[in-house]
Amino acid sequence: MSELVISLSEEEKQLQELCRDVVKNEVIPVRGELDEKNEYPRQIFNKFKEAGLFSALFEEEYGGLGMGLMASIVLSEEIAYGCLGVGTAFLATKLGALPIEVGGTPEQKKKWLPDLASGDKICAFGLTEPNAGSDVPALRTTAVKKGSSYILNGTKQWISGAGQANFYTVFAMTNKERGTRGISCFIVEKDTPGFSFGKKEDKLGIRCSETRQLIFEDCEVPAENLVGGTENVGFLHGLKTLNLSRPAVAASAVGLGQAAFDAAIQYAREREQFGVKIASFQAIQHMLADMAMRVEAARLLTYKATRLAILGSPGLAKASAMAKCYAADTAMAVATDAVQIFGGYGYTKEYPVEKMFRDAKILQIYEGTSQIQRNEIAAGLIKETASKR
């Protein structure tokens, strides 16, 4: 991989090397088989647990390593370099934990986060619904207070880790009349009566990351599982979560883009046509140059967004959207060009770029489509312009 312009601390470099080694030995050799079998990477997660990769996602007071947000970025890129499916399944736990981290009470954090930091349990994030993807105000899942509990009814769609996760952060309407100001977030354990899962989706890419519906039918959740202990602030928890998670998704896109580029340039140096290596053709050279520029630009945007997140900058929403959108579009473009450089071989499962091509598409869809990111960017630009007058 290319050297980062923005330097990492020694501790972060050590984490990067450790993760790179684990991915090389544990992920890359089996990624094709996991993809073919549509198999959740449970055994790989055991290796991640042994290596302390889950711990790197969380703060010291909850049993983590306390390395901060940059650790998530480093891990996101390195794991996605090996397999975006494994990376998505791994990061689903951090995504599910973020509403608790940004909005939970001290008691909730102490109760739920340590098991995630140790890798003993995993969790998932439940926001999207069949009729409410980008349109969050259209949520139909409801939570009605009943004594010391809430009764949840509704369905969540496209949930990464569903069926595998031990508990879920689920968003539901507690006051429909208030729109987004009437959304609350709840922690729901897997075996809660009235809580079940839909069929396992047979997806185009990231096939080892399990995706199912969450189905709630008069599901009774203790009131103490209301994130933050206050109703109708769930939308705020969700916004904070996505602003912090999008740089990690961008980093995953950078990792996949880098992997596709590395595979393409290696192949171009080996493949011969007309008696010469195809890397000597100017058409191929220009493709490789464009691929390299886009990956580097995506990486810089990702690290800028991460830095703003660490600083708590008011410009985080726009920067996170820029990083996620550009990196996702880059991953798709670079994977497409990689297949083109491989030619007919790139269209077969014999080479990894075919899988990278299929995997890359989801980056432009999940955690906010590229179109929604552009809406967010434009809103940020207009707001900044208005404030300067």
C-alpha cells in the first residue's frame, strides 16, 4: 500500500501492521470461499478477537485500548483491503455501538460496551426500513410505553449482522406527530420474545456479511434500554452515529480501491500482448494513473473527515459526506477499471477483481447513498455561505 501523507502515531502504525498481518494470513486465503458459500466469518472474528482488533474500537474504561477514532479508520481500510464483506461484518459492531457511545447513560455504557470491546459479543444497527431508507422521517416502527417497558412493532430492512449479533440499537417512533423529533433509540437483545429475523439475503456482493430483516411483533423491551433514558432524541443519536461512522465507510472504500489498484498494476506488469507487457501501453498507464490519483484523494478526504470528527468540528457532517461519497464512487470506478485491465480474466472468479467489483457497489448505497451524501454536502455548503454574509 502507498505511504500515507497524514502520519499515524507509532501505536497506530503497530495496529496497522498487526491488522495487515492478520488479514494476509486469515482473511485473504478464505475470502473467495466465504463469498461463494455466503458464510458469516465467525472463525475470522475469533482471530480478530485474539489479536485485540475488537478492543481497538473502544475506550479503555470499557475494556478497550483507548486508541480513539483513528483506530477504526486504520482497521476499516486494512480489513477491506482483504475483503469488504469481512470488513462490513466487523464494523457492524462499531456502528451498532455508536448510538450507545454518543447517547447512552453511563450505566448503559458500562453494561453493554465491555462485551463488545472484548469481542465476546457483537451488535448491530437498526435504522433502515422497507419504506424508509434515505427517508428517515418515514419510519413506521413504533415503541409504545407500557408500565416499565416499551412495546415495539415494525420491521427493519437491510440490517448488517442481523441474526448473528447479540443485541441491536433500534430506532422507533415514540411520538409520530413530532416527525424526526419523535424518534427514540432502544437496545434490544437477540432472544427477546416478539423479536425475530427475516430470511438471509442472497446479495450481489459482501456476501459473508449477513443481512436480514429485524421483525418486531409486540416485542417488550425494558424502559432501562431506552438509549440515554430520554424519549424523542433518537434522531440526534442517529445523526451523530452516521457522522462518525461515514469516515470508517470511506476508509473501507479506500481499502477496496487500493486492493483493486494493486491487483491491476501487478497484472499489467505481468500480462503480455503484442510481445510486450501491457503496462507499457499508454492507455493502460493513463488508467492506472487515474486510479492511483483517485485512491490517494479519497484517502486524504477520509483522513480530513476523521480529524474533524476527533476535533468535534461543526463542519463534520459535510466532511464526512464528502469522504464517504467520493471514496465510494472511487472504489466503484477503480474496481471497474481493474476488471477492464484484467480483460476477460477479470470477469472470472479466478482473479479477485471480480469480487471487488461486486463488493464495491454497496459502498454507494449503504449508510447513505451517494445521492444523499451530495444532498448533505450541498446543505453544508449553503449553510457555510449564509453564515459568511
